[in-house]
Amino acid sequence: MTYALIDNSTLTAVQRISGDVLTKSKDSVDTDIVALENYLQAILFYDRIVAVDDYIPAHRDSRISAFPNIEFLDKDTYNLAEIEVQAKDKADSLQPKIKGGEFVNEDFKKLIELLQTHIICTWDINSSVYHLNLKSLSDDPSEFNKYGNIAAAIFSELNDASELGQKTNGNVQLVDRFGRPIGTNYKVPGAKWGDKSGASSGEASEAIKAFVAALVWLANRSIFYSLSAKYLKADTFLYPIRQAYQQTYMSQTCNYGFDYVKNIVDHFSSTASEDLINIHKAGLVGATSTSLPMFSAWLAKETGDPSKIIESAYNIRDNPEFVESREQLREIRRLFDESEIAIANKAVLKIVTDFNKSSTNLRVKYGLKTRQGVPVTKLVHVYNTYAAVNGLPKAPAYNFKIKLPDFLYNLKKPRGFNAVYRNLTNDLSTVWSLGDARDILGSKVVQEKGARVYSPKQEQPRFSKAHSQFKSPM
């Protein structure tokens, strides 16, 4: 059996699309559509879906009843609370640092690279005092829109933390472009506004503090689900922004290098071939990729109502093409679990090729036809072998005195786990091409009245280092 571990952030996104949960910002809608697509692919291609039962106590029962086909696992019963402590300790140990306007600590710097966006900070004048603000570095309006979507997705992490009754801080080390710490009585050098010794500065804006706090929580949850996946032997389907951080965390912790993750993004995003399998030279990790239709778009057109999409997905789940696909994915997983990765590669390649032939048929049957053709999205499975995940923090021992999930009974030997990854930048572009289907998918989204929204500002690259009466570089 194959198991998909879904995070609560994805389920909240699905409920925002269906109109059952209010959204803080309409900018998060497109990323929520990608999260919905994640969930639909878990429904169609996995035998079972599991989630951690850690939603807000006041809404816990309604969350569980809203997803009757998901098995919710109690944290205390399955020792997941212990894993949560490990994840919090790791996230709290991160040291966010912004120097000369850019994140320089490895965790967040690499995350931003994977998201293929450009974020900078500049000093902006307000009431004769300079405040440090967050901006998108872009000339192209579409690039700026992409940043707005990604920033909204990151900021939404704060709402997730608050729903779980958790707090995260926005402490960040600030250093100017000359390497000087920014603190009390700091003067902005070369500023056009102020006296000759430099203009007075205030502290970092609330947007930067919120952004950093959101990144820390994002790290917390990505680490938690990575460790839980190792413990539960399930494959992770996380909210898209978390999938990117998960890959940076795994590459660092399991010692297979960030270059491998970057290769996944570059190679799987640009190549036209679908029969892909990539084996790391150390035998620690492998990856397979396939191009699939946007099932959310097809189901949106079929139902005309986003609140009916999940039910419709379960209705088509037992169609022969999905049954066959699940069998193929089940066999790929078995081969990776039971063989050395280099040996498994030869056997897996044939199955991957067969699966991609199946995906071609799926695109014909479930692909939405638009002026630009049939929108597709790449589903990438990054398989972390037992040798790789052995580098992760030690998981708690199983408590065999209690009833365990069915899949834990069948553990004959240690296994690795799959982390599903998608290129959010590419997927957002695909969502924007959906036309009427995109309108249907967003038709029930309702924004919370009075919600605080941090809207991104734009900075053109040619002016990023320039001084003016209104701004100065960090």
C-alpha cells in the first residue's frame, strides 16, 4: 500500500477554495489552487491518505468531518508530539540574517533560490525616518505578480501557526552592505534625506518581521513533516511553499547537496522528455518525474463548482487508468524499498516509462484544452533512501502497546520515503493559463473582512542600489 501524508496547511487551502474557510489575501488563491492539485493527485494516485490531527481544538471535529476519507493520526498516540519538539528545536535554532538587502543564511537563501524569485530590502522614508521594507526585484509585471503569490503563500504560514495556537518570532539579524550591524541610532549612509552624518533609521518594518516569522514557521512545519514521513514510512504531499523548503532541508541534513535539488528544478522544469530518472552518485537519493494534466481544471469545468471537486475526484478514482497508475507507483516504491538504488534504477526505468505512457493517456482524457494547448504540471517524486534519511534526527521508538496505523504493521525492514516536489513558479504560470477554469476554481474564495495583508512593493533592478529622496539601499 502507498500512503500520502498531507499537511493541514494543504487541507486549509482546499477549504479556502471551496469557500468553507476565509482567506486573508486573494493573492494566495493561485498557490491554493496548486495545493488543491496536490491533494487531487494524492487522491488519484495513492491508496490511502493520512494527516496529523493537530488542528485548532475548536474546529478539530469539523476538520475531520470535512475530510472523511483521510485517516487523522493523534500526535500523542503515535509519538508525533516528540517529533514536533525536534522540529521546533531545529527551526528555533535558525538564525535569519539579512545583509545588504538579501537573506544570507543558507536555509532561507536557498529557499528563495528554489522559488526563483528575487527579494530585497531597502530603506524607505516615512515621516522623516527610514524604515526597512521588503520588495520584489523585478521589471516584468508578471514577475511581480508571481512574487505577490509567493509572498502571500509565505505570509499565510502565520495564519497556520495561529490556528495551531503556536507563536513564532520575527527576530532577524540586520547588517548593512558594508558589514556594519544595524541597531539603535543607526544612520543610513549616503541617504539623500537627513543630515551629512546620515539619515536616522527606524527598525525593520512589520512586513519584514512577519515575513521572517512566517519563514521560521515554514521551516518548523517542513521539518516536522519530513521527520514524520520518515517515522510513518509515508510519502509527503505538503503545501507547495513547504515542499521547496523540505528539499533544502533534506539536501543539507542528508548530505546529498543543494546542487542535486537545484538540478531537479532546472532539469525537470526544462526538459521535454518524460521518461526521467535521476540517480545521485552516492546512491542516497533518486527522482522520477511525469507530466500530468491539471485535474483541478478538468474537474472545475466538469462540475462548475469548486466545492464539488473533491467528491468528483473520488468518483473517478476507481477508473481503470487510475487503478493501473496506482499499481505502477506501488511497484516503483517497492523496488526502491527492497533494492539498492542503483540496482532499482534499471527495473524502475521500465515502470516509469510505462507510467508516463499512462500519463499521456490521462492528458488526453482529463486534459483541459485551452488556446495554449493542454496545461500540464510535473509531479516529481524525490526518493530518499534509508541511507539518506538515516542522517535525519532519530525518530522515537514505536509504542507497540497501542494500535498502530495499518501500514506500520508491515515494516519488515527500514525504508526511506518519497517527498513530492513541484516547481511552484511553473505551476503558477500554468494556473494563470487556465482561463475559465481558473475563474471557477476561485469563484467561492471569500476574503476575511479587516484582515491584515502585507502587499509586496516593486523595485526595478536598475534602481536597487540607487539613492533617492525616498529610498536608499540597505
